[in-house]
Amino acid sequence: MGRRYPLPVEIHGTTILAVRKDGVTAMAGDGQVTFGQTVLKRGAVKVRRLEVGEGVLVGFAGGVADALALLERFEERLREARGNLLKGAVETAKLWRTDRVLRHLQAMIVAADREGMVLLSGSGEVIAPEEPLLAVGSGGPYALAAAKALYRHGGLSAREIAEEALKIAAEVDLYTSGQVTVLTLGEG
């Protein structure tokens, strides 16, 4: 009888937060990647700037290879849509749901430009938030709650809200590191 191996350990990591305030869009991400109870990496960069239209910020949570494959498809659809964020997102979601290989990818993408932001998920959703705040990943709920409070009751900029909210999430969620990468559009 052969040796039995345990089932694969679930990999957790990454919190992504998008904030738009006063004409500035900020996207922040931590880069912690864990395997079971072990931190493999604290500073992976999972936010990117796409040079499409006037610029689009993207962040991803989930499997890195899966997310990069989806980001590539999203960027193609965004170019075809001439930088129209919503149209590019809808076309990517259609492809994601109908392609036999893509539909099994495990990732979520947050995309934002100077005017809007959307969440793309593997089950075909394209969700635009009611407030200009959007978060995903293991610490997403904590980062979103912190961002809502900072947005509604403080005089901070979009960049400051994104950075501080991720730091707060890191105090609560063990899968969120305190190392934050922030990208912006429309600043200075």
C-alpha cells in the first residue's frame, strides 16, 4: 500500500483596496502569500498600472498564475473597448464564464480608472460599488470597513485612505501583511 499524502494546503494572501476621492483614484495591495501556517512572501506586488486609455489600475487576489492569465485577457478586452472600463470588464467576464479553461481559474480582479471601479469574479459578476470604495482578498472586509470610516469621517486623500485602511486590515487579518504598495491616477 502506497503512502498517503494530505490534501493540498489552501494558499491565502493579498488584500486589494481601491479608493476614489477628489478626482484621484488609489489602489493599494499588500503582498503577503501564505501556505498553511507559513508566510512564504510578504512583499509580492499585486497591483499594476495598465497604460490603456487614460490609465487603469488593477489589483488581484487569488492564485497568481490564474490572476495573471485573467489580467492579460482583461487588458486585451480593455484595448478593444478603447479604454472603456465597464465594457472591457463585461467582455472579460463573458469570456471568463464561457471559456472551458478560463472558467476554472481562481482569482478576483479589481479594476479602476479615474471615473469608476469594478470587481470581476470568476462566476461572471461585474460589480460596481455604490460608494467609490472596493476591496477583495482575505483582509478585504476589514480594509473596506476601515476605508469607509476614513472616507466618511476624515480629511485624508485617496492615497492616504488606501494605505491606512490596509494597515488597519493587517492588524486584524493574519493573511494581510503591513507592507503596502499604492498606485494612483490623477494625483499631482
